[in-house]
Amino acid sequence: MGGEAPQDRVQVLRELKLRPRRSSADGQEPTSVGTMRYTPQAMMDTVTLLEHALSLPEHERAKIAARLLESLDEETQSDVDAAWAAEIERRCAAVDAGTLATSDWNDVRARIEREIFGR
């Protein structure tokens, strides 16, 4: 899940009707969002977008919320994925080399049941 190409971002902005502005033709100061600047009208469009999103069924709102959260976390998630991949490789190599102590699943399950359920 990499970042979007610049052209994709422009397309998304067009679809959302958020027009980036570098100067204020109407005399009102544009609002900065990241490296883009938006007019008050464009910001009003985000309010409309939010109203539409909130009117969707719960499962559709959940999809949107999940995707928005993912978009905030993409760099961090790729770091986490890379760290887990390295850890998995390390553990597999240790098992293959015979340097990692392993346990039988039935023994582990019985211990967990004793600890949690007192069985």
C-alpha cells in the first residue's frame, strides 16, 4: 500500500471538488492544508462531503473510516510490516538452525487453559 502518485491526488481533489489555490482572487485568505491551499468555498465542500458520508449506511461509513485511518498510517504500517517480516525470517531461521526452543501445541494449550480457566 504505497502513497498515491501526484496525478492520483489531483484526481481525488477534483472528485471532491477541492480546488487548490495558490492565491486569493476573491480577497479572502485561502486556508492551508498540508502543502495545498483551499478557499472557504472548497472547505465548505468538505462539510458537504462529510454530511453525505454521515448519511451513508453504517457499513459504508465504516469502510470510509477505515480507509481514512489507513491513509494516515501508511508509512508507519509499512515500517511495522517490514519489522514483522524480519522477525518472522529471524524466527524461521532459528527453528531451521535448531536454536529455538519449541513446544508441542497440546502442551501449550493445556498450560493456557490452566492459567486462564483454572482447568
